[in-house]
Amino acid sequence: MDGKIVILTGAGISAESGLGTFRDKDGIWTKHSIEDVATPEAFARDPARVQAFYNARRAQAAEATPNAAHVALAELQAARPDTVIVTQNVDGLHEAAGAKVIHMHGELSRALCAACRHRWDAPLEMRVGETCLLCGAPEARPDIVWFGEMPYHMEEILDHLLDADLFVAIGTSGLVYPAAGFVEEARIAGIDTVEINLEATEASALFDRTVTGPASEAVPAWVKGMLGR
Ligand code: OAD
């Protein structure tokens, strides 16, 4: 197949690197409530709890290494440089595998000033009341898009999506908007759509095809097919 590929990845692609997904059995949202750790209100109410949650996830992500799925997508992008990878993941495993990605939900490795929006590299452990390197406000927070906030780079992502010939969603439950709406946008635009997931999801009916299997096997097999090997 020729043409431009836009790929959306979710927590499932990092599951075999040892990072937990959100909504599976034993997922992160079965142990923590979104309202306690992943909203601006939670940070205003109890910043120590929110920082502790993301410090733990940052430490876990720092130990993780890319799996065969991250590596295969980096190979695909190297062979077809117009391939766009958009991730909902806040880990750095795509980059560690050598890919260039658009982080729509932010990054664990970055800090954000809630007062002036300045960003910088986060320390492994962020403390409550840490000051902004630019404006000095004691309002440093993880650079993560929380529920109720607008994901990053939406205009750029939608431009890429509408310019695509194939849209592929990998390891995402398809339940969190706006990412969940990409497949519908693609369908309306007449773009071919493929889902790769451990199992069929609530969104499967919206895709032209669903490939089931663990990402570390299903993604390299799909990439091999795309590269005609
Ligand atoms: P979810 O936890 O909602 O979904 C993970 C998906 O990965 C499920 O559909 C699983 O079937 C699939 N999966 C699990 N293991 C897999 C494997 N080894 N190979 C392939 N697929 C596998 O995670 P996301 O869809 O990424 O946002 O969640 C979207 C957003 O919700 C996250 O970015 C996060 C969360 O709340 C924020 O925190 C803002």
C-alpha cells in the first residue's frame, strides 16, 4: 500500500514493556480514581497526592524499555518518513525506539508551570510547590493533559488525519475523546481504518478491519506486511 499512514497508539502498546494500561482488569483506573489524581481540581485540592501518583509512574516509565511493537513502528517510520505516530501515552518508549511522535496527552518527562505555561525537563521526583524556572511561581505540575483539559497538537493531528490514506489505532480502548473520535473522522473522509488490539473493543465496529493479538507480535507482523517483506 502506498500513501500516508497515521497511527494512534494507546496504553496497550506499552503493556508488554511492563507499564500498566488504564481500563483493563488490574488497570491503573481500577486502583486510583480519576477524580483524585488526573484532574486540575485534584491538583488544586491535593497536589501531594497527584505528584506522588505521577512520580511513581515516572519512575516506572524510566525503568521500562521499548518492546517489539515500538521498534517495528520506528522501522516503519524510518522506511516511510511521512508516517505520523500520535500517542496518548505519556511514556517515552516510542522515542526510545527511535520514532518521532506527537504526544497528545503530554509527557511524564516534562514539567509545566500552571501559571505561565512554561515547560522544562521534569526531575525524576517532582515536589509540591516547586517553582517555575521562568516566572518563579510555585506552581510546577506534571506536563500531563488531565481530564477536562484540551489535548495538545489537535489542529496538527487533524490535518495529518485528513491527509492520510490509512488510519491505524493500536492498543487503545477507544473510549477517551477526542482520540476516540479519530476513527469516525477518518471514516467520514473515506480513509481506510485498521485496529490492532489484544482483543476486539467497543470501537471495533467502527474500523474496516480489526487485527487481534499482543502488540509485540501483531504490530511487527503488520509492519512487515506494509513494508512488503
Ligand atoms: P486503556 O487502558 O483504556 O486501553 C488499553 C487497550 O489496550 C485495551 O483496549 C486493551 O485491550 C489493549 N491492550 C492491553 N494489552 C495489550 C497488548 N499487550 N497488546 C495490544 N493491546 C493491548 O488505555 P488507552 O486507550 O490508552 O489519559 O486510554 C486512553 C487514555 O485514558 C489515556 O491516555 C489516559 C487514560 O485515562 C489520560 O490520563 C488523560
